[in-house]
Amino acid sequence: MIIRGEVCVGCGRCQPYCPAGAIHFSGLKSEVDRETCLECGTCLRVAICPVDAIMDDPTAFEYPRAVRKVFSDPTAPHIATGIEGRGTEESKTNDVTGRVGPDSVGVAIEVGRPTLGMGLPDVQKISRALARAGITEIEPCNPIHQMYADESTGDLRADLMGERVLSAIIELEVKKDRLPHILRVLKEVAKEVDSVFTLDVYSLLGPDLEISKEVLAALDSEGFPWRPNAKINVGLGRAWEERRAS
Amino acid sequence: MTHSLHREGTIDSLERDYCVFIYPARGFNYAGSAPKIRRLAELIYTCGAANFCPTTLRENMYSEVATPEEVLASIQKDGTRVYSTWNNPEKLKQLLIKMKEADEGISIVVSGLIDRVRVMAREIGLNPHTINMSLGIHGRTELLPPADIRQFTTMCGHAMVAPGLVRNSLRRVKTGKSTAWDESIVLAKPCACGIYNPYRSEEMLNDLAPVYAVSRW
Ligand code: SF4
Ligand code: SF4
């Protein structure tokens, strides 16, 4: 994002809206720090500037800087998934798609969340740690998949290493018995990254919202407490498009 | 997206904070979904959501960019997703009863306290299918804003509500320049999915403002 210095009247209203803290006074006017800005679009979207001094940086749509926008602006669509947002549809439509079955568990590593964002070198620390541990089941429709240079090593594209994103989701879908191994890897790599990630698991429910015993045992054995609030697909969906309906 | 999964705060406060999503699935039930989604979105309106946003508009219900009729009329495209937030469990239950009766076949996701949703599902006769559980935040958590600020910022899971904006609102409420409700509408604005709960935010601003130290009057 850029602020047109010749238009800005230096009221400072835009500054607290920036999640990255990228807008500062430079003399009497506000200025965006290009390195810190994640191109999330918030300052422009909230339309707070009284003189319309804030505008899109034309280079925000050019590779490699464009990854900032697609992984930081929730209204920017991803080409791979066709949906806006940071991931695929995960558990949300699982009653219709059957993507995660009874023997499987989905794992989502939400890098940079909440709030801090993450540099791509840190994302690579996670992708490499997963690859080293033999965990290569990265969801192919996940937008982050396009950043991989080599799935077998977890290397991301070298030309992205100077970029930062507010949030990107590494999604895996594995057999339940692999969950403890994955959690152990993530526990270790959490000590190496210079930012944060949130972690979540999704699996099928039994009657009366019974959570999979295998999943709970894995969380218990690896020392991962889960939060009391969750996202629950209440089972009202069904497929009707012929090519996919079974 | 898991943008409603990591909402933080006390259990008491989360008792009045739920999200409901309408999610069609590409390739499975997209075709012909628009009228169904619109009917479900009408239920969200009439049952009294605390906030609401279809992906056709990307503006929450307090943005005043459209009347409720215009918001609903905007849902004309197959595959539109609808996000909503609820501060009253009883209203949420009524919504789910009506959604079950409507039987439109589109996936519905409820985000909130697991135990509450379990009881509600049992009472209504729903059979929840899949759960997405949050295992919390990992890595350099010492860099995060403090928990009292995060309970506001995590109401927008895409992190569009800046910690500095929350502090600004606390300062304005504390110094009598604005009300907790008006500031909650300010805080709801950056959340492009309409899942920031302004009622819960108002409660939390009123709770925190008296004890919050301000550096600037
Ligand atoms: S686009 Fe986002 S990160 Fe960049 S200056 Fe605006 S609010 Fe800050
Ligand atoms: S809101 Fe507009 S005029 Fe005010 S400081 Fe920001 S860019 Fe300048």
C-alpha cells in the first residue's frame, strides 16, 4: 500500500488500523513502511482517510510481492482453490465431500496466526521439518502448495524468501496413527521459528458429538491441550452434482 | 479457512459468542445453490444474528452500504458463502431448528463451545459430522499482544482487527470520547467476513476500560 504524500494531511487516522503496524509519521505526513506492509488492504478497505490519500501499490500485484497480498488480504482470491481465504474448504464441507474419512485426520498449520505474520524463511523451516520427517501429504489444492519448489525436501521457491505473509495454511491429511509423529515434529519446529503458528486438527465425529478416541489419545500423549471452542460441521449438507455424488 | 476457530476469552464470555457459516462445496452442490443459500441467509436475518456478511458484499451488517433486502438480493451467485455471528444461544438454537427444517442440503458449520453445541445438537436432533479443534498457538508466543487484547483481535481470524485499534478504542471509551458500542462498530469494520461480534466486544470494552491504563488523554 502507498500513501500519496502530496495528498495526505497527516491526521494519523489510518495508523491504528494497520495490523502490521506499518504506517508511521514521516515528518507531518503518514508513510507506509514497504518492508513491514503485508498488503492486507485493511487501511484502504475501511475507507478511513478523509482525503483518499491511500492507494494500492501497483507492485503489490507483481510476483513475488503478490504473495503478500494473496496470503494477507482475505478478499483476494487464490487461483488454486478458487475461494477467498487462506486455505481450502477443510472440514467445513466434509459432510458433502467426504474428504476426511473415518481413518484419517486433517491437520492445519496456520503460519503467522494470530496477528504476527511470518516470513517465508520461517514457513520453509516448517515445510522442511515436515519433509525431513517423511510427512509429504500436503493438500495439493492448498494455496501454499504453489510456493513449493521441491516437495521431497520442503524447499520453497528461492525468490519468495524476501516476502512475508499474514497467514497461510499448510494442510495435511494423514492416517490417524501418523498424528503423534506429526505433532512431535511440530513441537520441535515451534522452537525454531521466529513467529507463531496456530494448529488445528479435524476428524469425523461419533454419535452425540463424540470426538475420535485415537485423536484425543494422540493429543494427550504429545501434550497438546485443545481449546473448549471448536468448529463443528452439523451434518446438514449433501451432494447433488452428478459427477461427484456417490 | 479456520478464521473463527481460535477465538480467545473466558468461557463465560464465549458462552455468548458463536459463528454460523453456510458453505456450498465446489463440484458437489454448487450448481443451483444460490436460491438455497439465499433462503438460509434469510433465516440468519430473521433469527437475529449479531453480525452477518455474504461473500457477495464483503461488508458487515453495520456498514450501512446496503439495506437488509439489498444484502439478501445480492445473493444471486451459486457458491456464495455466508458468515454470521451470534451472541444469544437461544437465538442460535432457533436458527438451527429452522435450518434443519429447511433441509436445503448445504453444509452448515457452527463455531463455538463444544459442550454447548453438543447439548444443542442433541435437543434439536442434529448429527454433527466433523469437528475442527484448535490446539492453540505455538512458537514465539511472547511476541503476541497480551491476552486481553487478543480476545478482541481473534474475533477476526484473518487478523484484520489491529491490536493498536483495540487499544485506541479502549482509550476512547476510557476517556469518554466514545461509547463501547460505537467503538465496537469501529472494531467490527476491518473484519471482511462479518464475524466480529460487536455485542461481546461492547461487554469486553466496558469490562476492560476502567482498569486500562492510558498513556494519552
Ligand atoms: S495494506 Fe495492511 S499492512 Fe499494508 S499499510 Fe495497509 S493496513 Fe498496513
Ligand atoms: S488517514 Fe489519510 S490523511 Fe490521515 S494520515 Fe492517513 S493517509 Fe494521511
